[in-house]
Amino acid sequence: MMERQIDSDIRELKELILTMGGCVEKAIEEATQALILREPKRFALVFEQEAKINELHIRVDDTCVRIIAKQGPLAADLRWVIASIKINTDLERMGDQAVNIAHNGARYLTEPPLKPLIDLPRMAQQVREMVRGCLDAFVRKDLALAEQVISKDDVVDGYKNEIFDELRNYMIKDPLSVERALNLILIARNLERLGDHSTNIAEDVIYALTGRDIRHGHVSLDQIHAELHSHTQGKKVTP
Amino acid sequence: MMERQIDSDIRELKELILTMGGCVEKAIEEATQALILREPKRFALVFEQEAKINELHIRVDDTCVRIIAKQGPLAADLRWVIASIKINTDLERMGDQAVNIAHNGARYLTEPPLKPLIDLPRMAQQVREMVRGCLDAFVRKDLALAEQVISKDDVVDGYKNEIFDELRNYMIKDPLSVERALNLILIARNLERLGDHSTNIAEDVIYALTGRDIRHGHVSLDQIHAELHSHTQGKKVTP
């Protein structure tokens, strides 16, 4: 059976996005490891990845526009292309956040360490799992995994709040810690935003898979499950 | 002459986005004025606007998908629809930033004021001009205005850096100021991000108008001007 042109176009689009996602993962890894291991030279690798991400950002957009104009995709195909446009935007901004971590981290590393890095390495680990999870959900069309990513966002926010509280206390107790604590607070913010972007991507994957928009409580995941379930039983579902 | 269906669809789309933009402007106005005038009750109005923004966010996305599926837009029409998808995302996140300002502002107002609000009101004013500017550029298809918005982003970043420096000094000198200074730093960050989103929207308007992607220095504004100029002289331009 001949492959449809639209299928090979969408496969190409997916490969571009996965390459871009790989660069984003690498950028976050270098930024956080440079900070944790106190190896400022590694920050340079973040900027290398960002340049690649920006190049891919433009290629993905061009590819999406070309597919819509040339193939006139419908239904599920169109949803994947629209989701790709949005995922592309999030990935590009995730590259920016990795760069922000590199900037804030480079400033932090000019001074001796604040006692421990608190929960920051653990928060970074959670965020990296969210990033990996939303990309895997995208490539495998895995609804359950996309949902897992979304549920992790609260864990990341919890870490951020704890880190904020602890660093605020440092600053109150010791004026000499203000500069460093502030840099770490900004890094916790950057990580939180990376988690938010991963959540956005997971939501776009769910939209592409189901045609349902779960943002703003418009449809709940429970509703989607109920519908998918009744679909498999051959019942008709009103959207 | 009959209006084309695509023209009336795109007009409807524009009106939705403008309504949404109006809600975003109102949310930012209420959030910043509540802070500046110390009227915490006004923060509730921010949440009201956010609910409307979230509702419109879904409607705009639905409208874009419907136009692409039903009308198969090409060239400039397709660029406006793609730009609308992206602008929609930015506007929704601007609503989130207004809500963040409300949260941080509400915490700030539980204590007596830190001497002056420093340059924060001026920064807020600049950001509100950027927001208004990018929406006006969108509705009027005004390339020059979109460029003005982008050029203001440096001014906003400059304010943010000054505010950061000043607040950092407060925190070092007076431990009692840490909590409040930190809230103001986060608000300056929220305002900075509102400026970033306005820049993104202005870039999307330029893309829709010219078909050129000015992000990441892919094409410079000077190049676009040179091309538009040679177009008006009837010369052929290779894209």
C-alpha cells in the first residue's frame, strides 16, 4: 500500500520536533548539571543547543505551513499539525529558559556555594522527567503518559514553594546570602516554567489524540476516559 | 461584490482576538493599579478577566481549526490564521501573568509599603503601551507599529534590571524588607514577561503581514524594508 503524502509529511514533522526536543533536553541537562557540579564551562553548551533549537523552530513552522497549504489536512491530521505549531512554540521558549538558567547559574557560581543547593537538584530531576515524558507521549501517541506529565506539575510547584521559603529565610538571616539566594530563586522560577511548558505540550498531545481541549477545565480527563471507554464498546458519543 | 467566506471568517477571528486582547489589557490594568493605589479589592477583577480570557482562548482555537478545515486558506490568509493561533497562546499566558501579579501584589499589600514603588509604575506603563501597541498593530495591519513594540522591549528590560538592583540592595541592608522586596522582584519579572509576550505578538503580526520570520535574526527588519521598498517600485524580489 502506498503511503499517503500527508503521512510522510507528518512523519517528517515529528522527526523535526523530536530532534528539537532532544536539543531542549540536552540544554536543560547541561544548564542544571553545570550548576549542580559547579562546572561553569558547561554553560557554553547550553548556548550551542539554543542556536540549534532556534534554527529548528523556524524549520518546524515552515513545515507546518507547507503541510497545511499543500495537503489541506483534515480531522486528526490537522490536529497534529496545529498541535505541532504550539509544541514548537513551547520548545523554543524552553530553550530560552535553559539559557536563563545558564545566566542565573553563571552568576551564582561566581561566589562560594550557599550551604546546600536545597531541593533544587531534585526539582530539576522532576522537571527533566516531565520534559522527557511529554516528548515520549508525543512520539508514542501515549495518552496515559501525557496525563502523568500533567499530574507531576503539582510536585514541581511544591518543590518551588519549599525552595522559595527556605531561600527567603537565608536572605533574612544573612545579608551576604541575598545575591546568591536570589539567583537560586530565579533558577527555581525557570525550572517551574519548564514544567509549565511540559504541561502545555502534554495538553497539546491530548488534544491531538482526542480532539478534546482539557485546558481551563473545559473537559476533564475523566470525561475523556468515559468517552474513550464507551467508544470501545461501540456506543455513540456526542462530542 | 460578494464578500468571500474566508474574509468574513477572518474578520470574526480578528474580533474574537481583539475582545480577548481587551480582557488582557483590563486584567493588567487592574493588577497594576491595585498594586500602585494599594487597593487589594481590585485584584478580584483580574480573576474575572482571566475567566473570560480562558473562555475566548478555546473559542479562538476552535475558530482557527474550523477556518483551516473548511476554507483551506492559502498564502496571506493562511498566515493570518497561523499567526492567530500563536497570538491566542500568548494572550492566554498574558492573562496568567496578570494573575501572577495579582497573587504577588496581594502578598505585598499585606505589609506597609517599601519606601517608594521605585520604577515599577513606570515599567508597568511601558508594558501596557507594548500590549496596546501589539494589539493595534494586529488590527490595523501596521508594520511600523509592530516594530515600535519590539524596540520597546529593551526599555522594559532596562527598567527590570534597575528595579532588581535597587531591591537587592534593600534586601541586603534591611532583612525586614526581604519579603516585600522579593514580591516586587517577582512582579517585575511578571511585567517583563508581559513585554516578551507583546514582542512575540508583534513578531507574529510582522510574519502575517510580510511572510517573513524575523525571530532569531533569521531576517532583519532592514531586509524587510528593503524588500517592501523594492516591491513598491515594481521590482521582483526573491524571497
